[in-house]
Amino acid sequence: ISLKQSAILSFGIMGYDALMVFGTGLMQKVAAGATTGGKVLIPVLVVVPKTLSSTSDQLFMLGLGDIILPGCIIMCALKLAVKYRSPGLAIGAWLGYVAGSIMALTMLFVFKFPQPATIYLMPGAFVGLLLAAWYNNLVSKVLFTPIE
């Protein structure tokens, strides 16, 4: 699979995530029933407290797909980095993921409404990778070479 094919698949996943959060509200219902009394009932969530207080019940919830799907982009970047002997490709994808995480948290605080994290994380990882590829003159190779 090439990175271009991964990008097309990612747009479908981002659309699904946005629809389930903004359109149907299904993700909010699932997240609302995911924790009870400080215990996580759904094992596909990473739960992060909003404050450092031990008595706070306010939590951020990050779905497993928000970690695994952008992680696949970063793994592709690692393979490309090894193939083209350019570690900057993997670093760029990872920094893009970090930037996407910051953007998702910023939007969460600004709008005070649950956000579909994939619409920030996946483009962040792709943009970071593509910027690193552009810097190393590898854009066409990165986009069109199948990853083995």
C-alpha cells in the first residue's frame, strides 16, 4: 500500500469519525457510559484527567483508533525513513502527530465540545511527513512508492 492509498483511506475514517461525533452524537453516548466511579468500562479508551486533582471526575478520552490509525502513518514513515535513509521522515510524521494532538486539545478547550481527534491527528501526521519529505526532496518517492 502506498502512502497515497493510506491518505485516501484516512479521509474515509476521518469522515466517519466526524459524522459519529458531530452528526449522530453516538461517540458521546459511548464515552458517557465508558466510565463509572473512576473505572474504565470500555478497554479501547485511554483516559487522561483534565486536572491534577485526585478528586476530579473530568476526563479526556482518546479512542484506540486515535492512537492506532495515525500510528500506522508513523510506521509507514519509519519504513520510508529506513528505505531512503532519511530519519527526518519519521521524525516529521511524529512531530505532525504531536501538533495534531495539540490542535485537538486546543479545539476541545475552545469549543468545550467533544472533538473527533482523527480529523486533527491524521492530517497532522501526514503533513509532518510530507514537510519532511519536501525538505529532503523525496515527495514523489514518498507519495507513490509502495511500502513493503
